[in-house]
Amino acid sequence: MLQEVALSADDLIGLVAAYNPKTDADRIRAAYEFGASMHDGQFRHSGEPYFTHPVTVAALLTEQRLDDATIITALLHDTIEDTKANFADISRQFGREIAELVDGVTKLTNLQLSSTETKQAENFRKLFIAMSRDMRVILVKLADRLHNMRTIKYQRPEKQVQKSRETMDIYAPLAGRMGMQWMRDELEDLSFQVLNSDRRNSIMRRFVTLRKESGDVIEKITTDLKLELKKAHISAQVSGRAKRPYSIWRKMEQKGQGFSRLADIYGFRIITENREDCYRVLGAIHARWTAVPGRFKDYISQPKSNGYRSIHTTVSGRDGKLVEMQIRTREMNDVAESGVAAHWSYRDGVRSENPFAVDPANWLKSLTERFDEADHDEFLEHVKLEMYSDQVFCFTPKGDVIKLPRGATPIDYAYGIHTSIGDRCVGAKVDGLRVPLWTRLKNGQSVEIITAEGQRPQSTWLDIATTGRAKQAIRRSLRAEDRERFIKLGRELARVAFEHMGKDATPKALATAARRLGLSDRDELLAQLGSAELAARDVVSALYPNLVTSPAVEEITRDRAVLGLASDQTSTRANCCKPIPGERIVGITYRGKGVVVHAIDCPVLVEVEDQPDRWVDLHWHAGPHAPAYDVTLELTISNDAGVLGRICTLIGEQKANISDLNFIDRKPDFYRLRIDLHLRDVEHLHMVMTALEAESNVAALHRFRDMARKPS
């Protein structure tokens, strides 16, 4: 008896018939039954019958409204590779067209595209040859890879990493280059989840926090948009979504910005009836909200090479949040969603004609025409140049490839080769012609850097460079000549400032102050002091802010410290993370315990992520809190006379009360102990820890949290 699968033949036929009433239902059913019989007895790593995979791939392709031949190929795409069926069997039962498509997918599956060897270039040739013969082969392969990535958790860890890297490097950019951006986004994010799960989870947690703080931003802004369009008498569909974690992380890395400052966290799409309405919608949006300078792009008047058309604008929306708007017509949206698949899509049983669709086969043809004249390395470089369109690939005079972000200049290129080349750069030639150093480089250009002995980086280069590597090297070089003089002067300024406050400017104190101020090390702090980039009082204040008294203000007691509770709710502080005022918090309801207040980064929260009804949005009462919150610090100190006394004195100077002290390890040369303190808030904690870290006899210090004491 054949194994049952999640989607029946009739279900699948129904999906196809929804967009193609003239579908050959008998032929699809025959393919379904043939595939089920061939894969009978085979199972996936998840334990499901193997045939659930080809059926799911076929269902994914129905979302692109593809023709019967593509759907049948999806159902049979693993039969030649994994069953006793062969090319002749497929050809005899379903025709040569289907057999060649299935055979093409099989050959793609066997290519080792992630190989780092020379054969990677040859395998790329085979990939594009197969694509140029029939584009539907790669459409099936991409859907196959998408489903495999969605279920990758059942693979061995090393296999997950290998497939994820291959997907990130090859299949995701290929999907994007073919215009299927939605598929690229999902493939990248699924790979990101395997290759860097910690960062992805961090972004997801920030989304949860942001939603609790701001409510459903998407629903609010969507409502605002619909109201403005109604006022302008414009008929359009409005939808919004949060960007995928990988997309957000990539923009954070590219722009060097934190999550809270990123404009592209939310995206909204407005689909209009015609091109004229697109510009009317743009006018209505800019009349209602303030446009962000430099964030407007009109891809309708200047379409992308893959046929993508849309207007992009970023505005300062509700509550000052920056949001991106995309405006396009229905036909433009079909191309944006389907890319190359738009050429094969059906409506009402006939191939749909979309005036905006661009056939990527022209791109493939331009590649295959070079097969006979290019060697392996040249071909591979050319393929990657075409696929990774969000980067710039330039060539050295020797033919080596230098990868740079879009918008890079010859300065970035020079430092991309070597720091010494960048430091001695006096000019550049692009494709043999002398150009200014601020010229923006383009894909495929040959760049030659002109150098001279004795040349030093100029301060104006900071405005020209775009890469962090170049900017950092320029700043480092600009400071190098005067650095020693500035360090010597800064050391004297620090000594005088510390003595004035009755303290010593010890090397450890200065190193702690540097860390507190976000500087790389003690010498950097002294150099900035000597060059007047940093004031001596700021250095002292970073270590001993409590030496400056402030006027008395009424303190907030613990019974009214937490806001957000219902009138019948009571709260207690979690024993595991012991949050204090100033830290982000959330409440979790426990039977018989009321609401327990946790820090937002408490590991215990992972256990209740799937129970949103237990979460309570809480925050601390603004203002000065009473020093009533117990915090435990764990220290390692030198076993010398007077050290413990100085530690207690430092804590007292910060107006913190010691409630308990326990030695947990005693050695001839050091002690390890835990000190319980009563503190006001997180700033008070930082003041105490900073003062202790500056003490030379403190070898290690951290906040101790007993995660074994979690609520039940």
C-alpha cells in the first residue's frame, strides 16, 4: 500500500486549476501516482514519506502559476536520481519534454556548486547551460532548495552548514538575479538561521520587545495609509510586513547602525490600478509624512535590469518611526514577485502577457556566448559579477578581482588591496584613464592605483572613503605622526585631573575609563586627551560620577516601581535575573505567584516564548529609585593587606550598601568572593562596577545571577 501524503492529487490539481482551468488533470494525476509508486517505502530524515517533498515542491510552483509541464517535472524531479525509474521510462509515459526537464533537474542536483576547487567554474558552466536550454529547470531546482531549507533541521549539523553556505552563496543570489526577491529573502534567512543562529535570535527578541513597546506598528501605519488614500480618492491595496532578520542584520552591518536606528525594519507596499496612480500615491504620502532625504528611488522611470519597477520612498511615519514605502501597479507587482516565472505563468488557461517582464534568458545567452573564449577563472569571475549585483567587482591590472560594496571609490579599492597601497595612493586610473579619487567604481572596471613614496593619507579622504577598513586606516595614519606627543601631554593632564579629585591616574584606572568611554585602549584615551578631543573632566567623571553631588529628589519606593500591572495584579522580582530599574523588563504570570518581573534578556523567557498570553508588558517608573534592589557581584581580588578594605571603601563612596559578603574560594595569592549590594538602578550598578574595575587589585569582576533559582 502506498504511503499517504499531506497533499492529495486532487488537492494539487485544484491548486493548478485555480489559475489554469484548462489544465490536463489526468496527466498531473498520472504523474502524481507514478511518483508516489516510485518513492514508495522511502522516507525523509524527518520520518515523513519521501513523496511529501516532490508534492510540496509542486505546490510551491503553483504559487507562481506555472504550466503543467513544470508542475509534473516537480512531481518527478527525484525519480531518475533516487528510484529505479530512468529517462526512457519518463519519456515513454510523459513525453520527451518532461523527461528532459527531469533529467536537467537531476544534473543540477549532482553539481557541487559550493566546491572551492577549479571545477566550481565548470559546474557553473553546466548550471547555466541547463538554464539556457529551459529556464523551468532552475525554477524547479529553486523550489526544491527552498523546501529542503525549510526542513533542514532534520539534517546532520555538518550537512546543514554545507547546504546553508551553498544556498547563501549560490541559490539565493541566483533567485534575486532572476527577479524572485521573495525567494531570495527566505533562502537567505533560512541559511542565516543555521550559520548564525545567535544573531538571528537576537534580532527576533528585539522584534518581540519592540512590538510590546509600540504595539502593532504595521496595523497602525496601514490604517493611516488607507485613510490618506481614501482622502485622495485613490483605489489601491495596502499591506505591510516586518523585514526578515537576515535583511535587517545585513543592513545593520552595511550601515554600521544599531537596530533602533535602522529605517528598514518595516516595509509597506501600495498596489495601484495604473502608473499614474503610483505618482498620486507618492504625492499623498509625502503630503502626509516627511520624506527622508536620499531615500527616494524611482524604478518605474528607470527599471532595474531584471524588469523590476517600483517607487521606493522612506518617510518619518507614526511616532517618528522611519518606514519604507513601495508603490507599484498590479502588473509591476507580478514581475516583482515572480521574476522569470512571470514568463511561464498562466491566467484562465492561457499564458499571461506582462509588458513589464524581462526575459533573463538574454542574460544567460550573453554568458553562454563566452563559454568557448573564456577560461575557467574568467568565466567564474564573470558569473559572480552578474549574480552579485549588490556588490562591485573590479579588476586589478593583473586580472585579480577585488570585491567592494556598491558606491566604493578608488580609495576603498586601494585599501582593499593593502593598507600600504592605500596610505601611498596619489591617484587612480580606471580602464586606462586618470580619474579623481572620489569617482564611484562600477562592476567590471579595471583599476590601477598610482602610488608615491612619502605620500600620507589626507583628512579629506575620510569623506571620500565608504568602507570601514579604509576609514579606520586613514584615521589611524592621520593620528600616528603626533600620537606620541599627544599621549605624553594627555598623561600629564590626566595626572593633574585625578589628583584634584584625590585619586591616582593608575594605568588600570585609565584603561577602565577608556573602556567606559568606548575607546580602544589607554593610549587612545591619552592621545585624545592630548589632542583636546576629550576633556579631562570627562575621564574623571567616567570613573567617579558620584563625586559630583546632585539636589535631593523624592525617591520611588519598590511598591510603586513597576508600571503596567492591572489593578488586581501584584508583582515580584525574579530570583534568576534580579532585574533592576533601568533594565528592560517583561512580566510573566505564574499560577499562585502573580506576575514575576524578568529582565528582557533572561534565558528563562525562552521557555515561555510560545505562551504569549502569559506575557505582561511592564516598565519601570521614571525617576530616582530607592536603593532597595539586591544585586550580587562576584570579584577576584589580590590576597594583600588592606585590599578588601579598599574594596568596601570604593563601594561606600558610590553610596551603595553592602548587605552580605561571602568568600567562595581562597588561594595563597587571591580571593574569590561574592558581595550582595543594595542599589538604586542600572546606572548605580555601572558606577559601582566601574569604580571597582579601576582598582588595580581587582583581577576579575562580573554580575552574578543564579539562573538555577528560576520561578516554577
